[in-house]
Amino acid sequence: MREKRVMYIITGMTMFLCLGTIYSWSVFQKPLIDEFYRVNGEVVSQTLANMPYTIFLLAYAFSMPFAGKMITKFKPKTVSLIGTAFVGIAWIVSSTVNSMEMLVFTYGVIGGMGVGIIYGVPIAVVAKWYPNKKGFAVGLTLLGFGLSPFITAPIANKLIMTFGALSTFRIIGIFFLVILAFLSLFLKYPELKNNEDLSKNEINFNLKEMTKTKQFYGLWACYTIGTVAGLMIIGISSVYAQEVLGFSATKSAFLISFFAIFNGIGRPVFGTITDKMGSKKAALISYFSILLVSILILIFPSNVTVFIVTFAVIWANLGGWLAIAPTSTANLFGNKYYSENYGLIFTAYGVGALIQGFISGIIKEKFGSYTYVFYPLIVLVIIGMFIVLKTLKKVEFHDMIEE
């Protein structure tokens, strides 16, 4: 069985290629604003235009605890098929709306819930098949989520130019419904004999026990900050390239694909760093790199090379946190209750998504440029460094229970 376990990474990676289309939202944003104005004369504010993306991420994150409980009670493929139904319906119904507010519900709430239900399934499956290399294996599986815009952004852009933004929702939705349902059928846990446990970890914290540790709150807060940084930059990438640097929509879509490579690579890289060096060092490396490039782009806001380096590094760091957090959850709190534990920790992603949506929208409306988002970003990562040093001092199991 172990020889064939790589198929679960490939299956999960392919599913995440579909689910990660959310990171191509900036390709949809301007065409939707134009389309809704043309259809009903609606002038969409920048904050409202961010809301389908923001609410999607919020619903995605806060459905994870519920999905975590489902994963412990039902077969992986059953949970995945339920999520697939939500995803397909969300994209298809979104093609029929005529306002951004309606899109917040169809694409944001329903679509986000669907991705949240599916998301934990391939991770839980792969973590059980690779108990001693969780960071690398989970990070490699999540590579699909990060690389998704590399494929989906140019495809979505081409479909939008050909059929319009709303029709593109329907085309993509039908495809997702078919491919995700098919791939869901292959997901299953390893069969253990004589109560054998593939994990070497001896301690397993349940949800209640986990929430009594300082490491839980530290990891949750750090994950929130990493999410704010990554999602905010991903959400503004295309618009920043067009408005600050004067790039065309096509060139901006290409850059989204380019940045997606770094988002994807960040997952196995930071997963491996977490495996080998621990959560504390992985988090500090992430925050320091974000701090460095944020200062750099404030000094050279219109320099194309600095823009590419800055955005690539921050895209990579979002991918990094999506590997650091699940790996740390399993390493710190054990595998037995992993699905439920990570479901709760993943709510940090939703809170981060909500915060970043308001920060980027308000700053754009108040100052007229997304360049200013890097000021609060610098403050946040400095706060994050202090939290890491205070709460993630030790990651061994015997250090977890507070006195």
C-alpha cells in the first residue's frame, strides 16, 4: 500500500488545482464591475468588489470545523462529494446573478462552504499516508492550490474575453462538478492492522485540550497574520499591476500565473522547513521575508523588478502558511484528532480573509493607491514576530501542556 500512496498526493493536488481558482479572483473583478454597470447601471465600490472574494474565504474557513467533524464520521469520498455539489452549484448559479451583492451569496457563501468541506479531506488522507513526512507530503499536495492561478487565471481571462464574466462562471462550474466528483471517488485512508498506528507521536490532544495551550493561540494568531498578508496581496495583484505600473489586463493575468508558481512552491518548501526546523523558525523566516520586501516596495513603488520580487515572495509566504499551519497542528497536537483540530485553527484563515478585505478596500478608497497597504502589513508582521517568540518557544509534545 505504501508504494501506491503517491496517488493520493496526485489526486489531492489535482483537486486543489480546481479549488484554488479563488486566487484568480482579481482576473474576474474588473470585468464584473464593468458588466454589472452595463447591465443595471450599478456603480460598484472597491470594497464591495472585494466582498465575493473575502466572503468566499470567510465561508471556506468557518466551514472547516464542521467539515472536520464530518471527516471523522464519514468516508473521505462521501465528504468530498458533498463539498463538490456545493462548489458546482455555486459556480453555475453565479452565472445567473445581476449584482455584486447576489454574487457575495452565490459565489462567496455557497462556493466558500463547498471548498471548506472538501479542503480538509485530501490533507487528512495524505497526512495519514505520510505520518513521518507530513510537512513535505501535505505541502506537495497543496502545491495544486497554489499553482491553480498559473493555469486558471489565463484560462479564465480568455473565457471572460470570449464569453463574458458571468458565462465563464457556468463553464467553469460544470467542469468542476465533473472532475471533482470523479477524483473524490479515489480518496481513502490506509487500512491499519492490529490497531497499528503509522504515526510515531504518542500524545494526541483533543479539541478541548488543544485550546488550553498557549501554542494553540500563538499558532492561530500567527496564521491569521500570515493570511492577511498573503490574501491581501493576492487580491490586489492584477489591479496593482494595471493601476500602479500600467500593465494591460492580459499581462497582469500572466503575472498572476507567474506568482502562482511561487505560491505553489512555498507549500512544500515551508512544509519541509517546519518538519526539519520547527514551527518557530519557519514562522520567523516567513515574517522576516515579508517585512524585507514590504520595505523594499515602499522605497521603490513603481519599479517593475521590485514589484515582481515583492509580490512573488508574499505569494510564496501565503503558500508557506498553508503548509506551516497544518503541519504544526499535527506535529504539536497529534494525528488522532487532527481533522477537528485543524478545522478550528483554520478559522484563522477566515478571520485573516475578512481583515484583509477591509484593509485593502478602505486604503484604496482613502488614499487612491494600493501601495499604502504595505504600511499596515509591516506593522502586522512585526507583531507576528513577537507572538512567535512568546508562544512558539517549544514544539515538542512534552512542552505543550501549560502548568
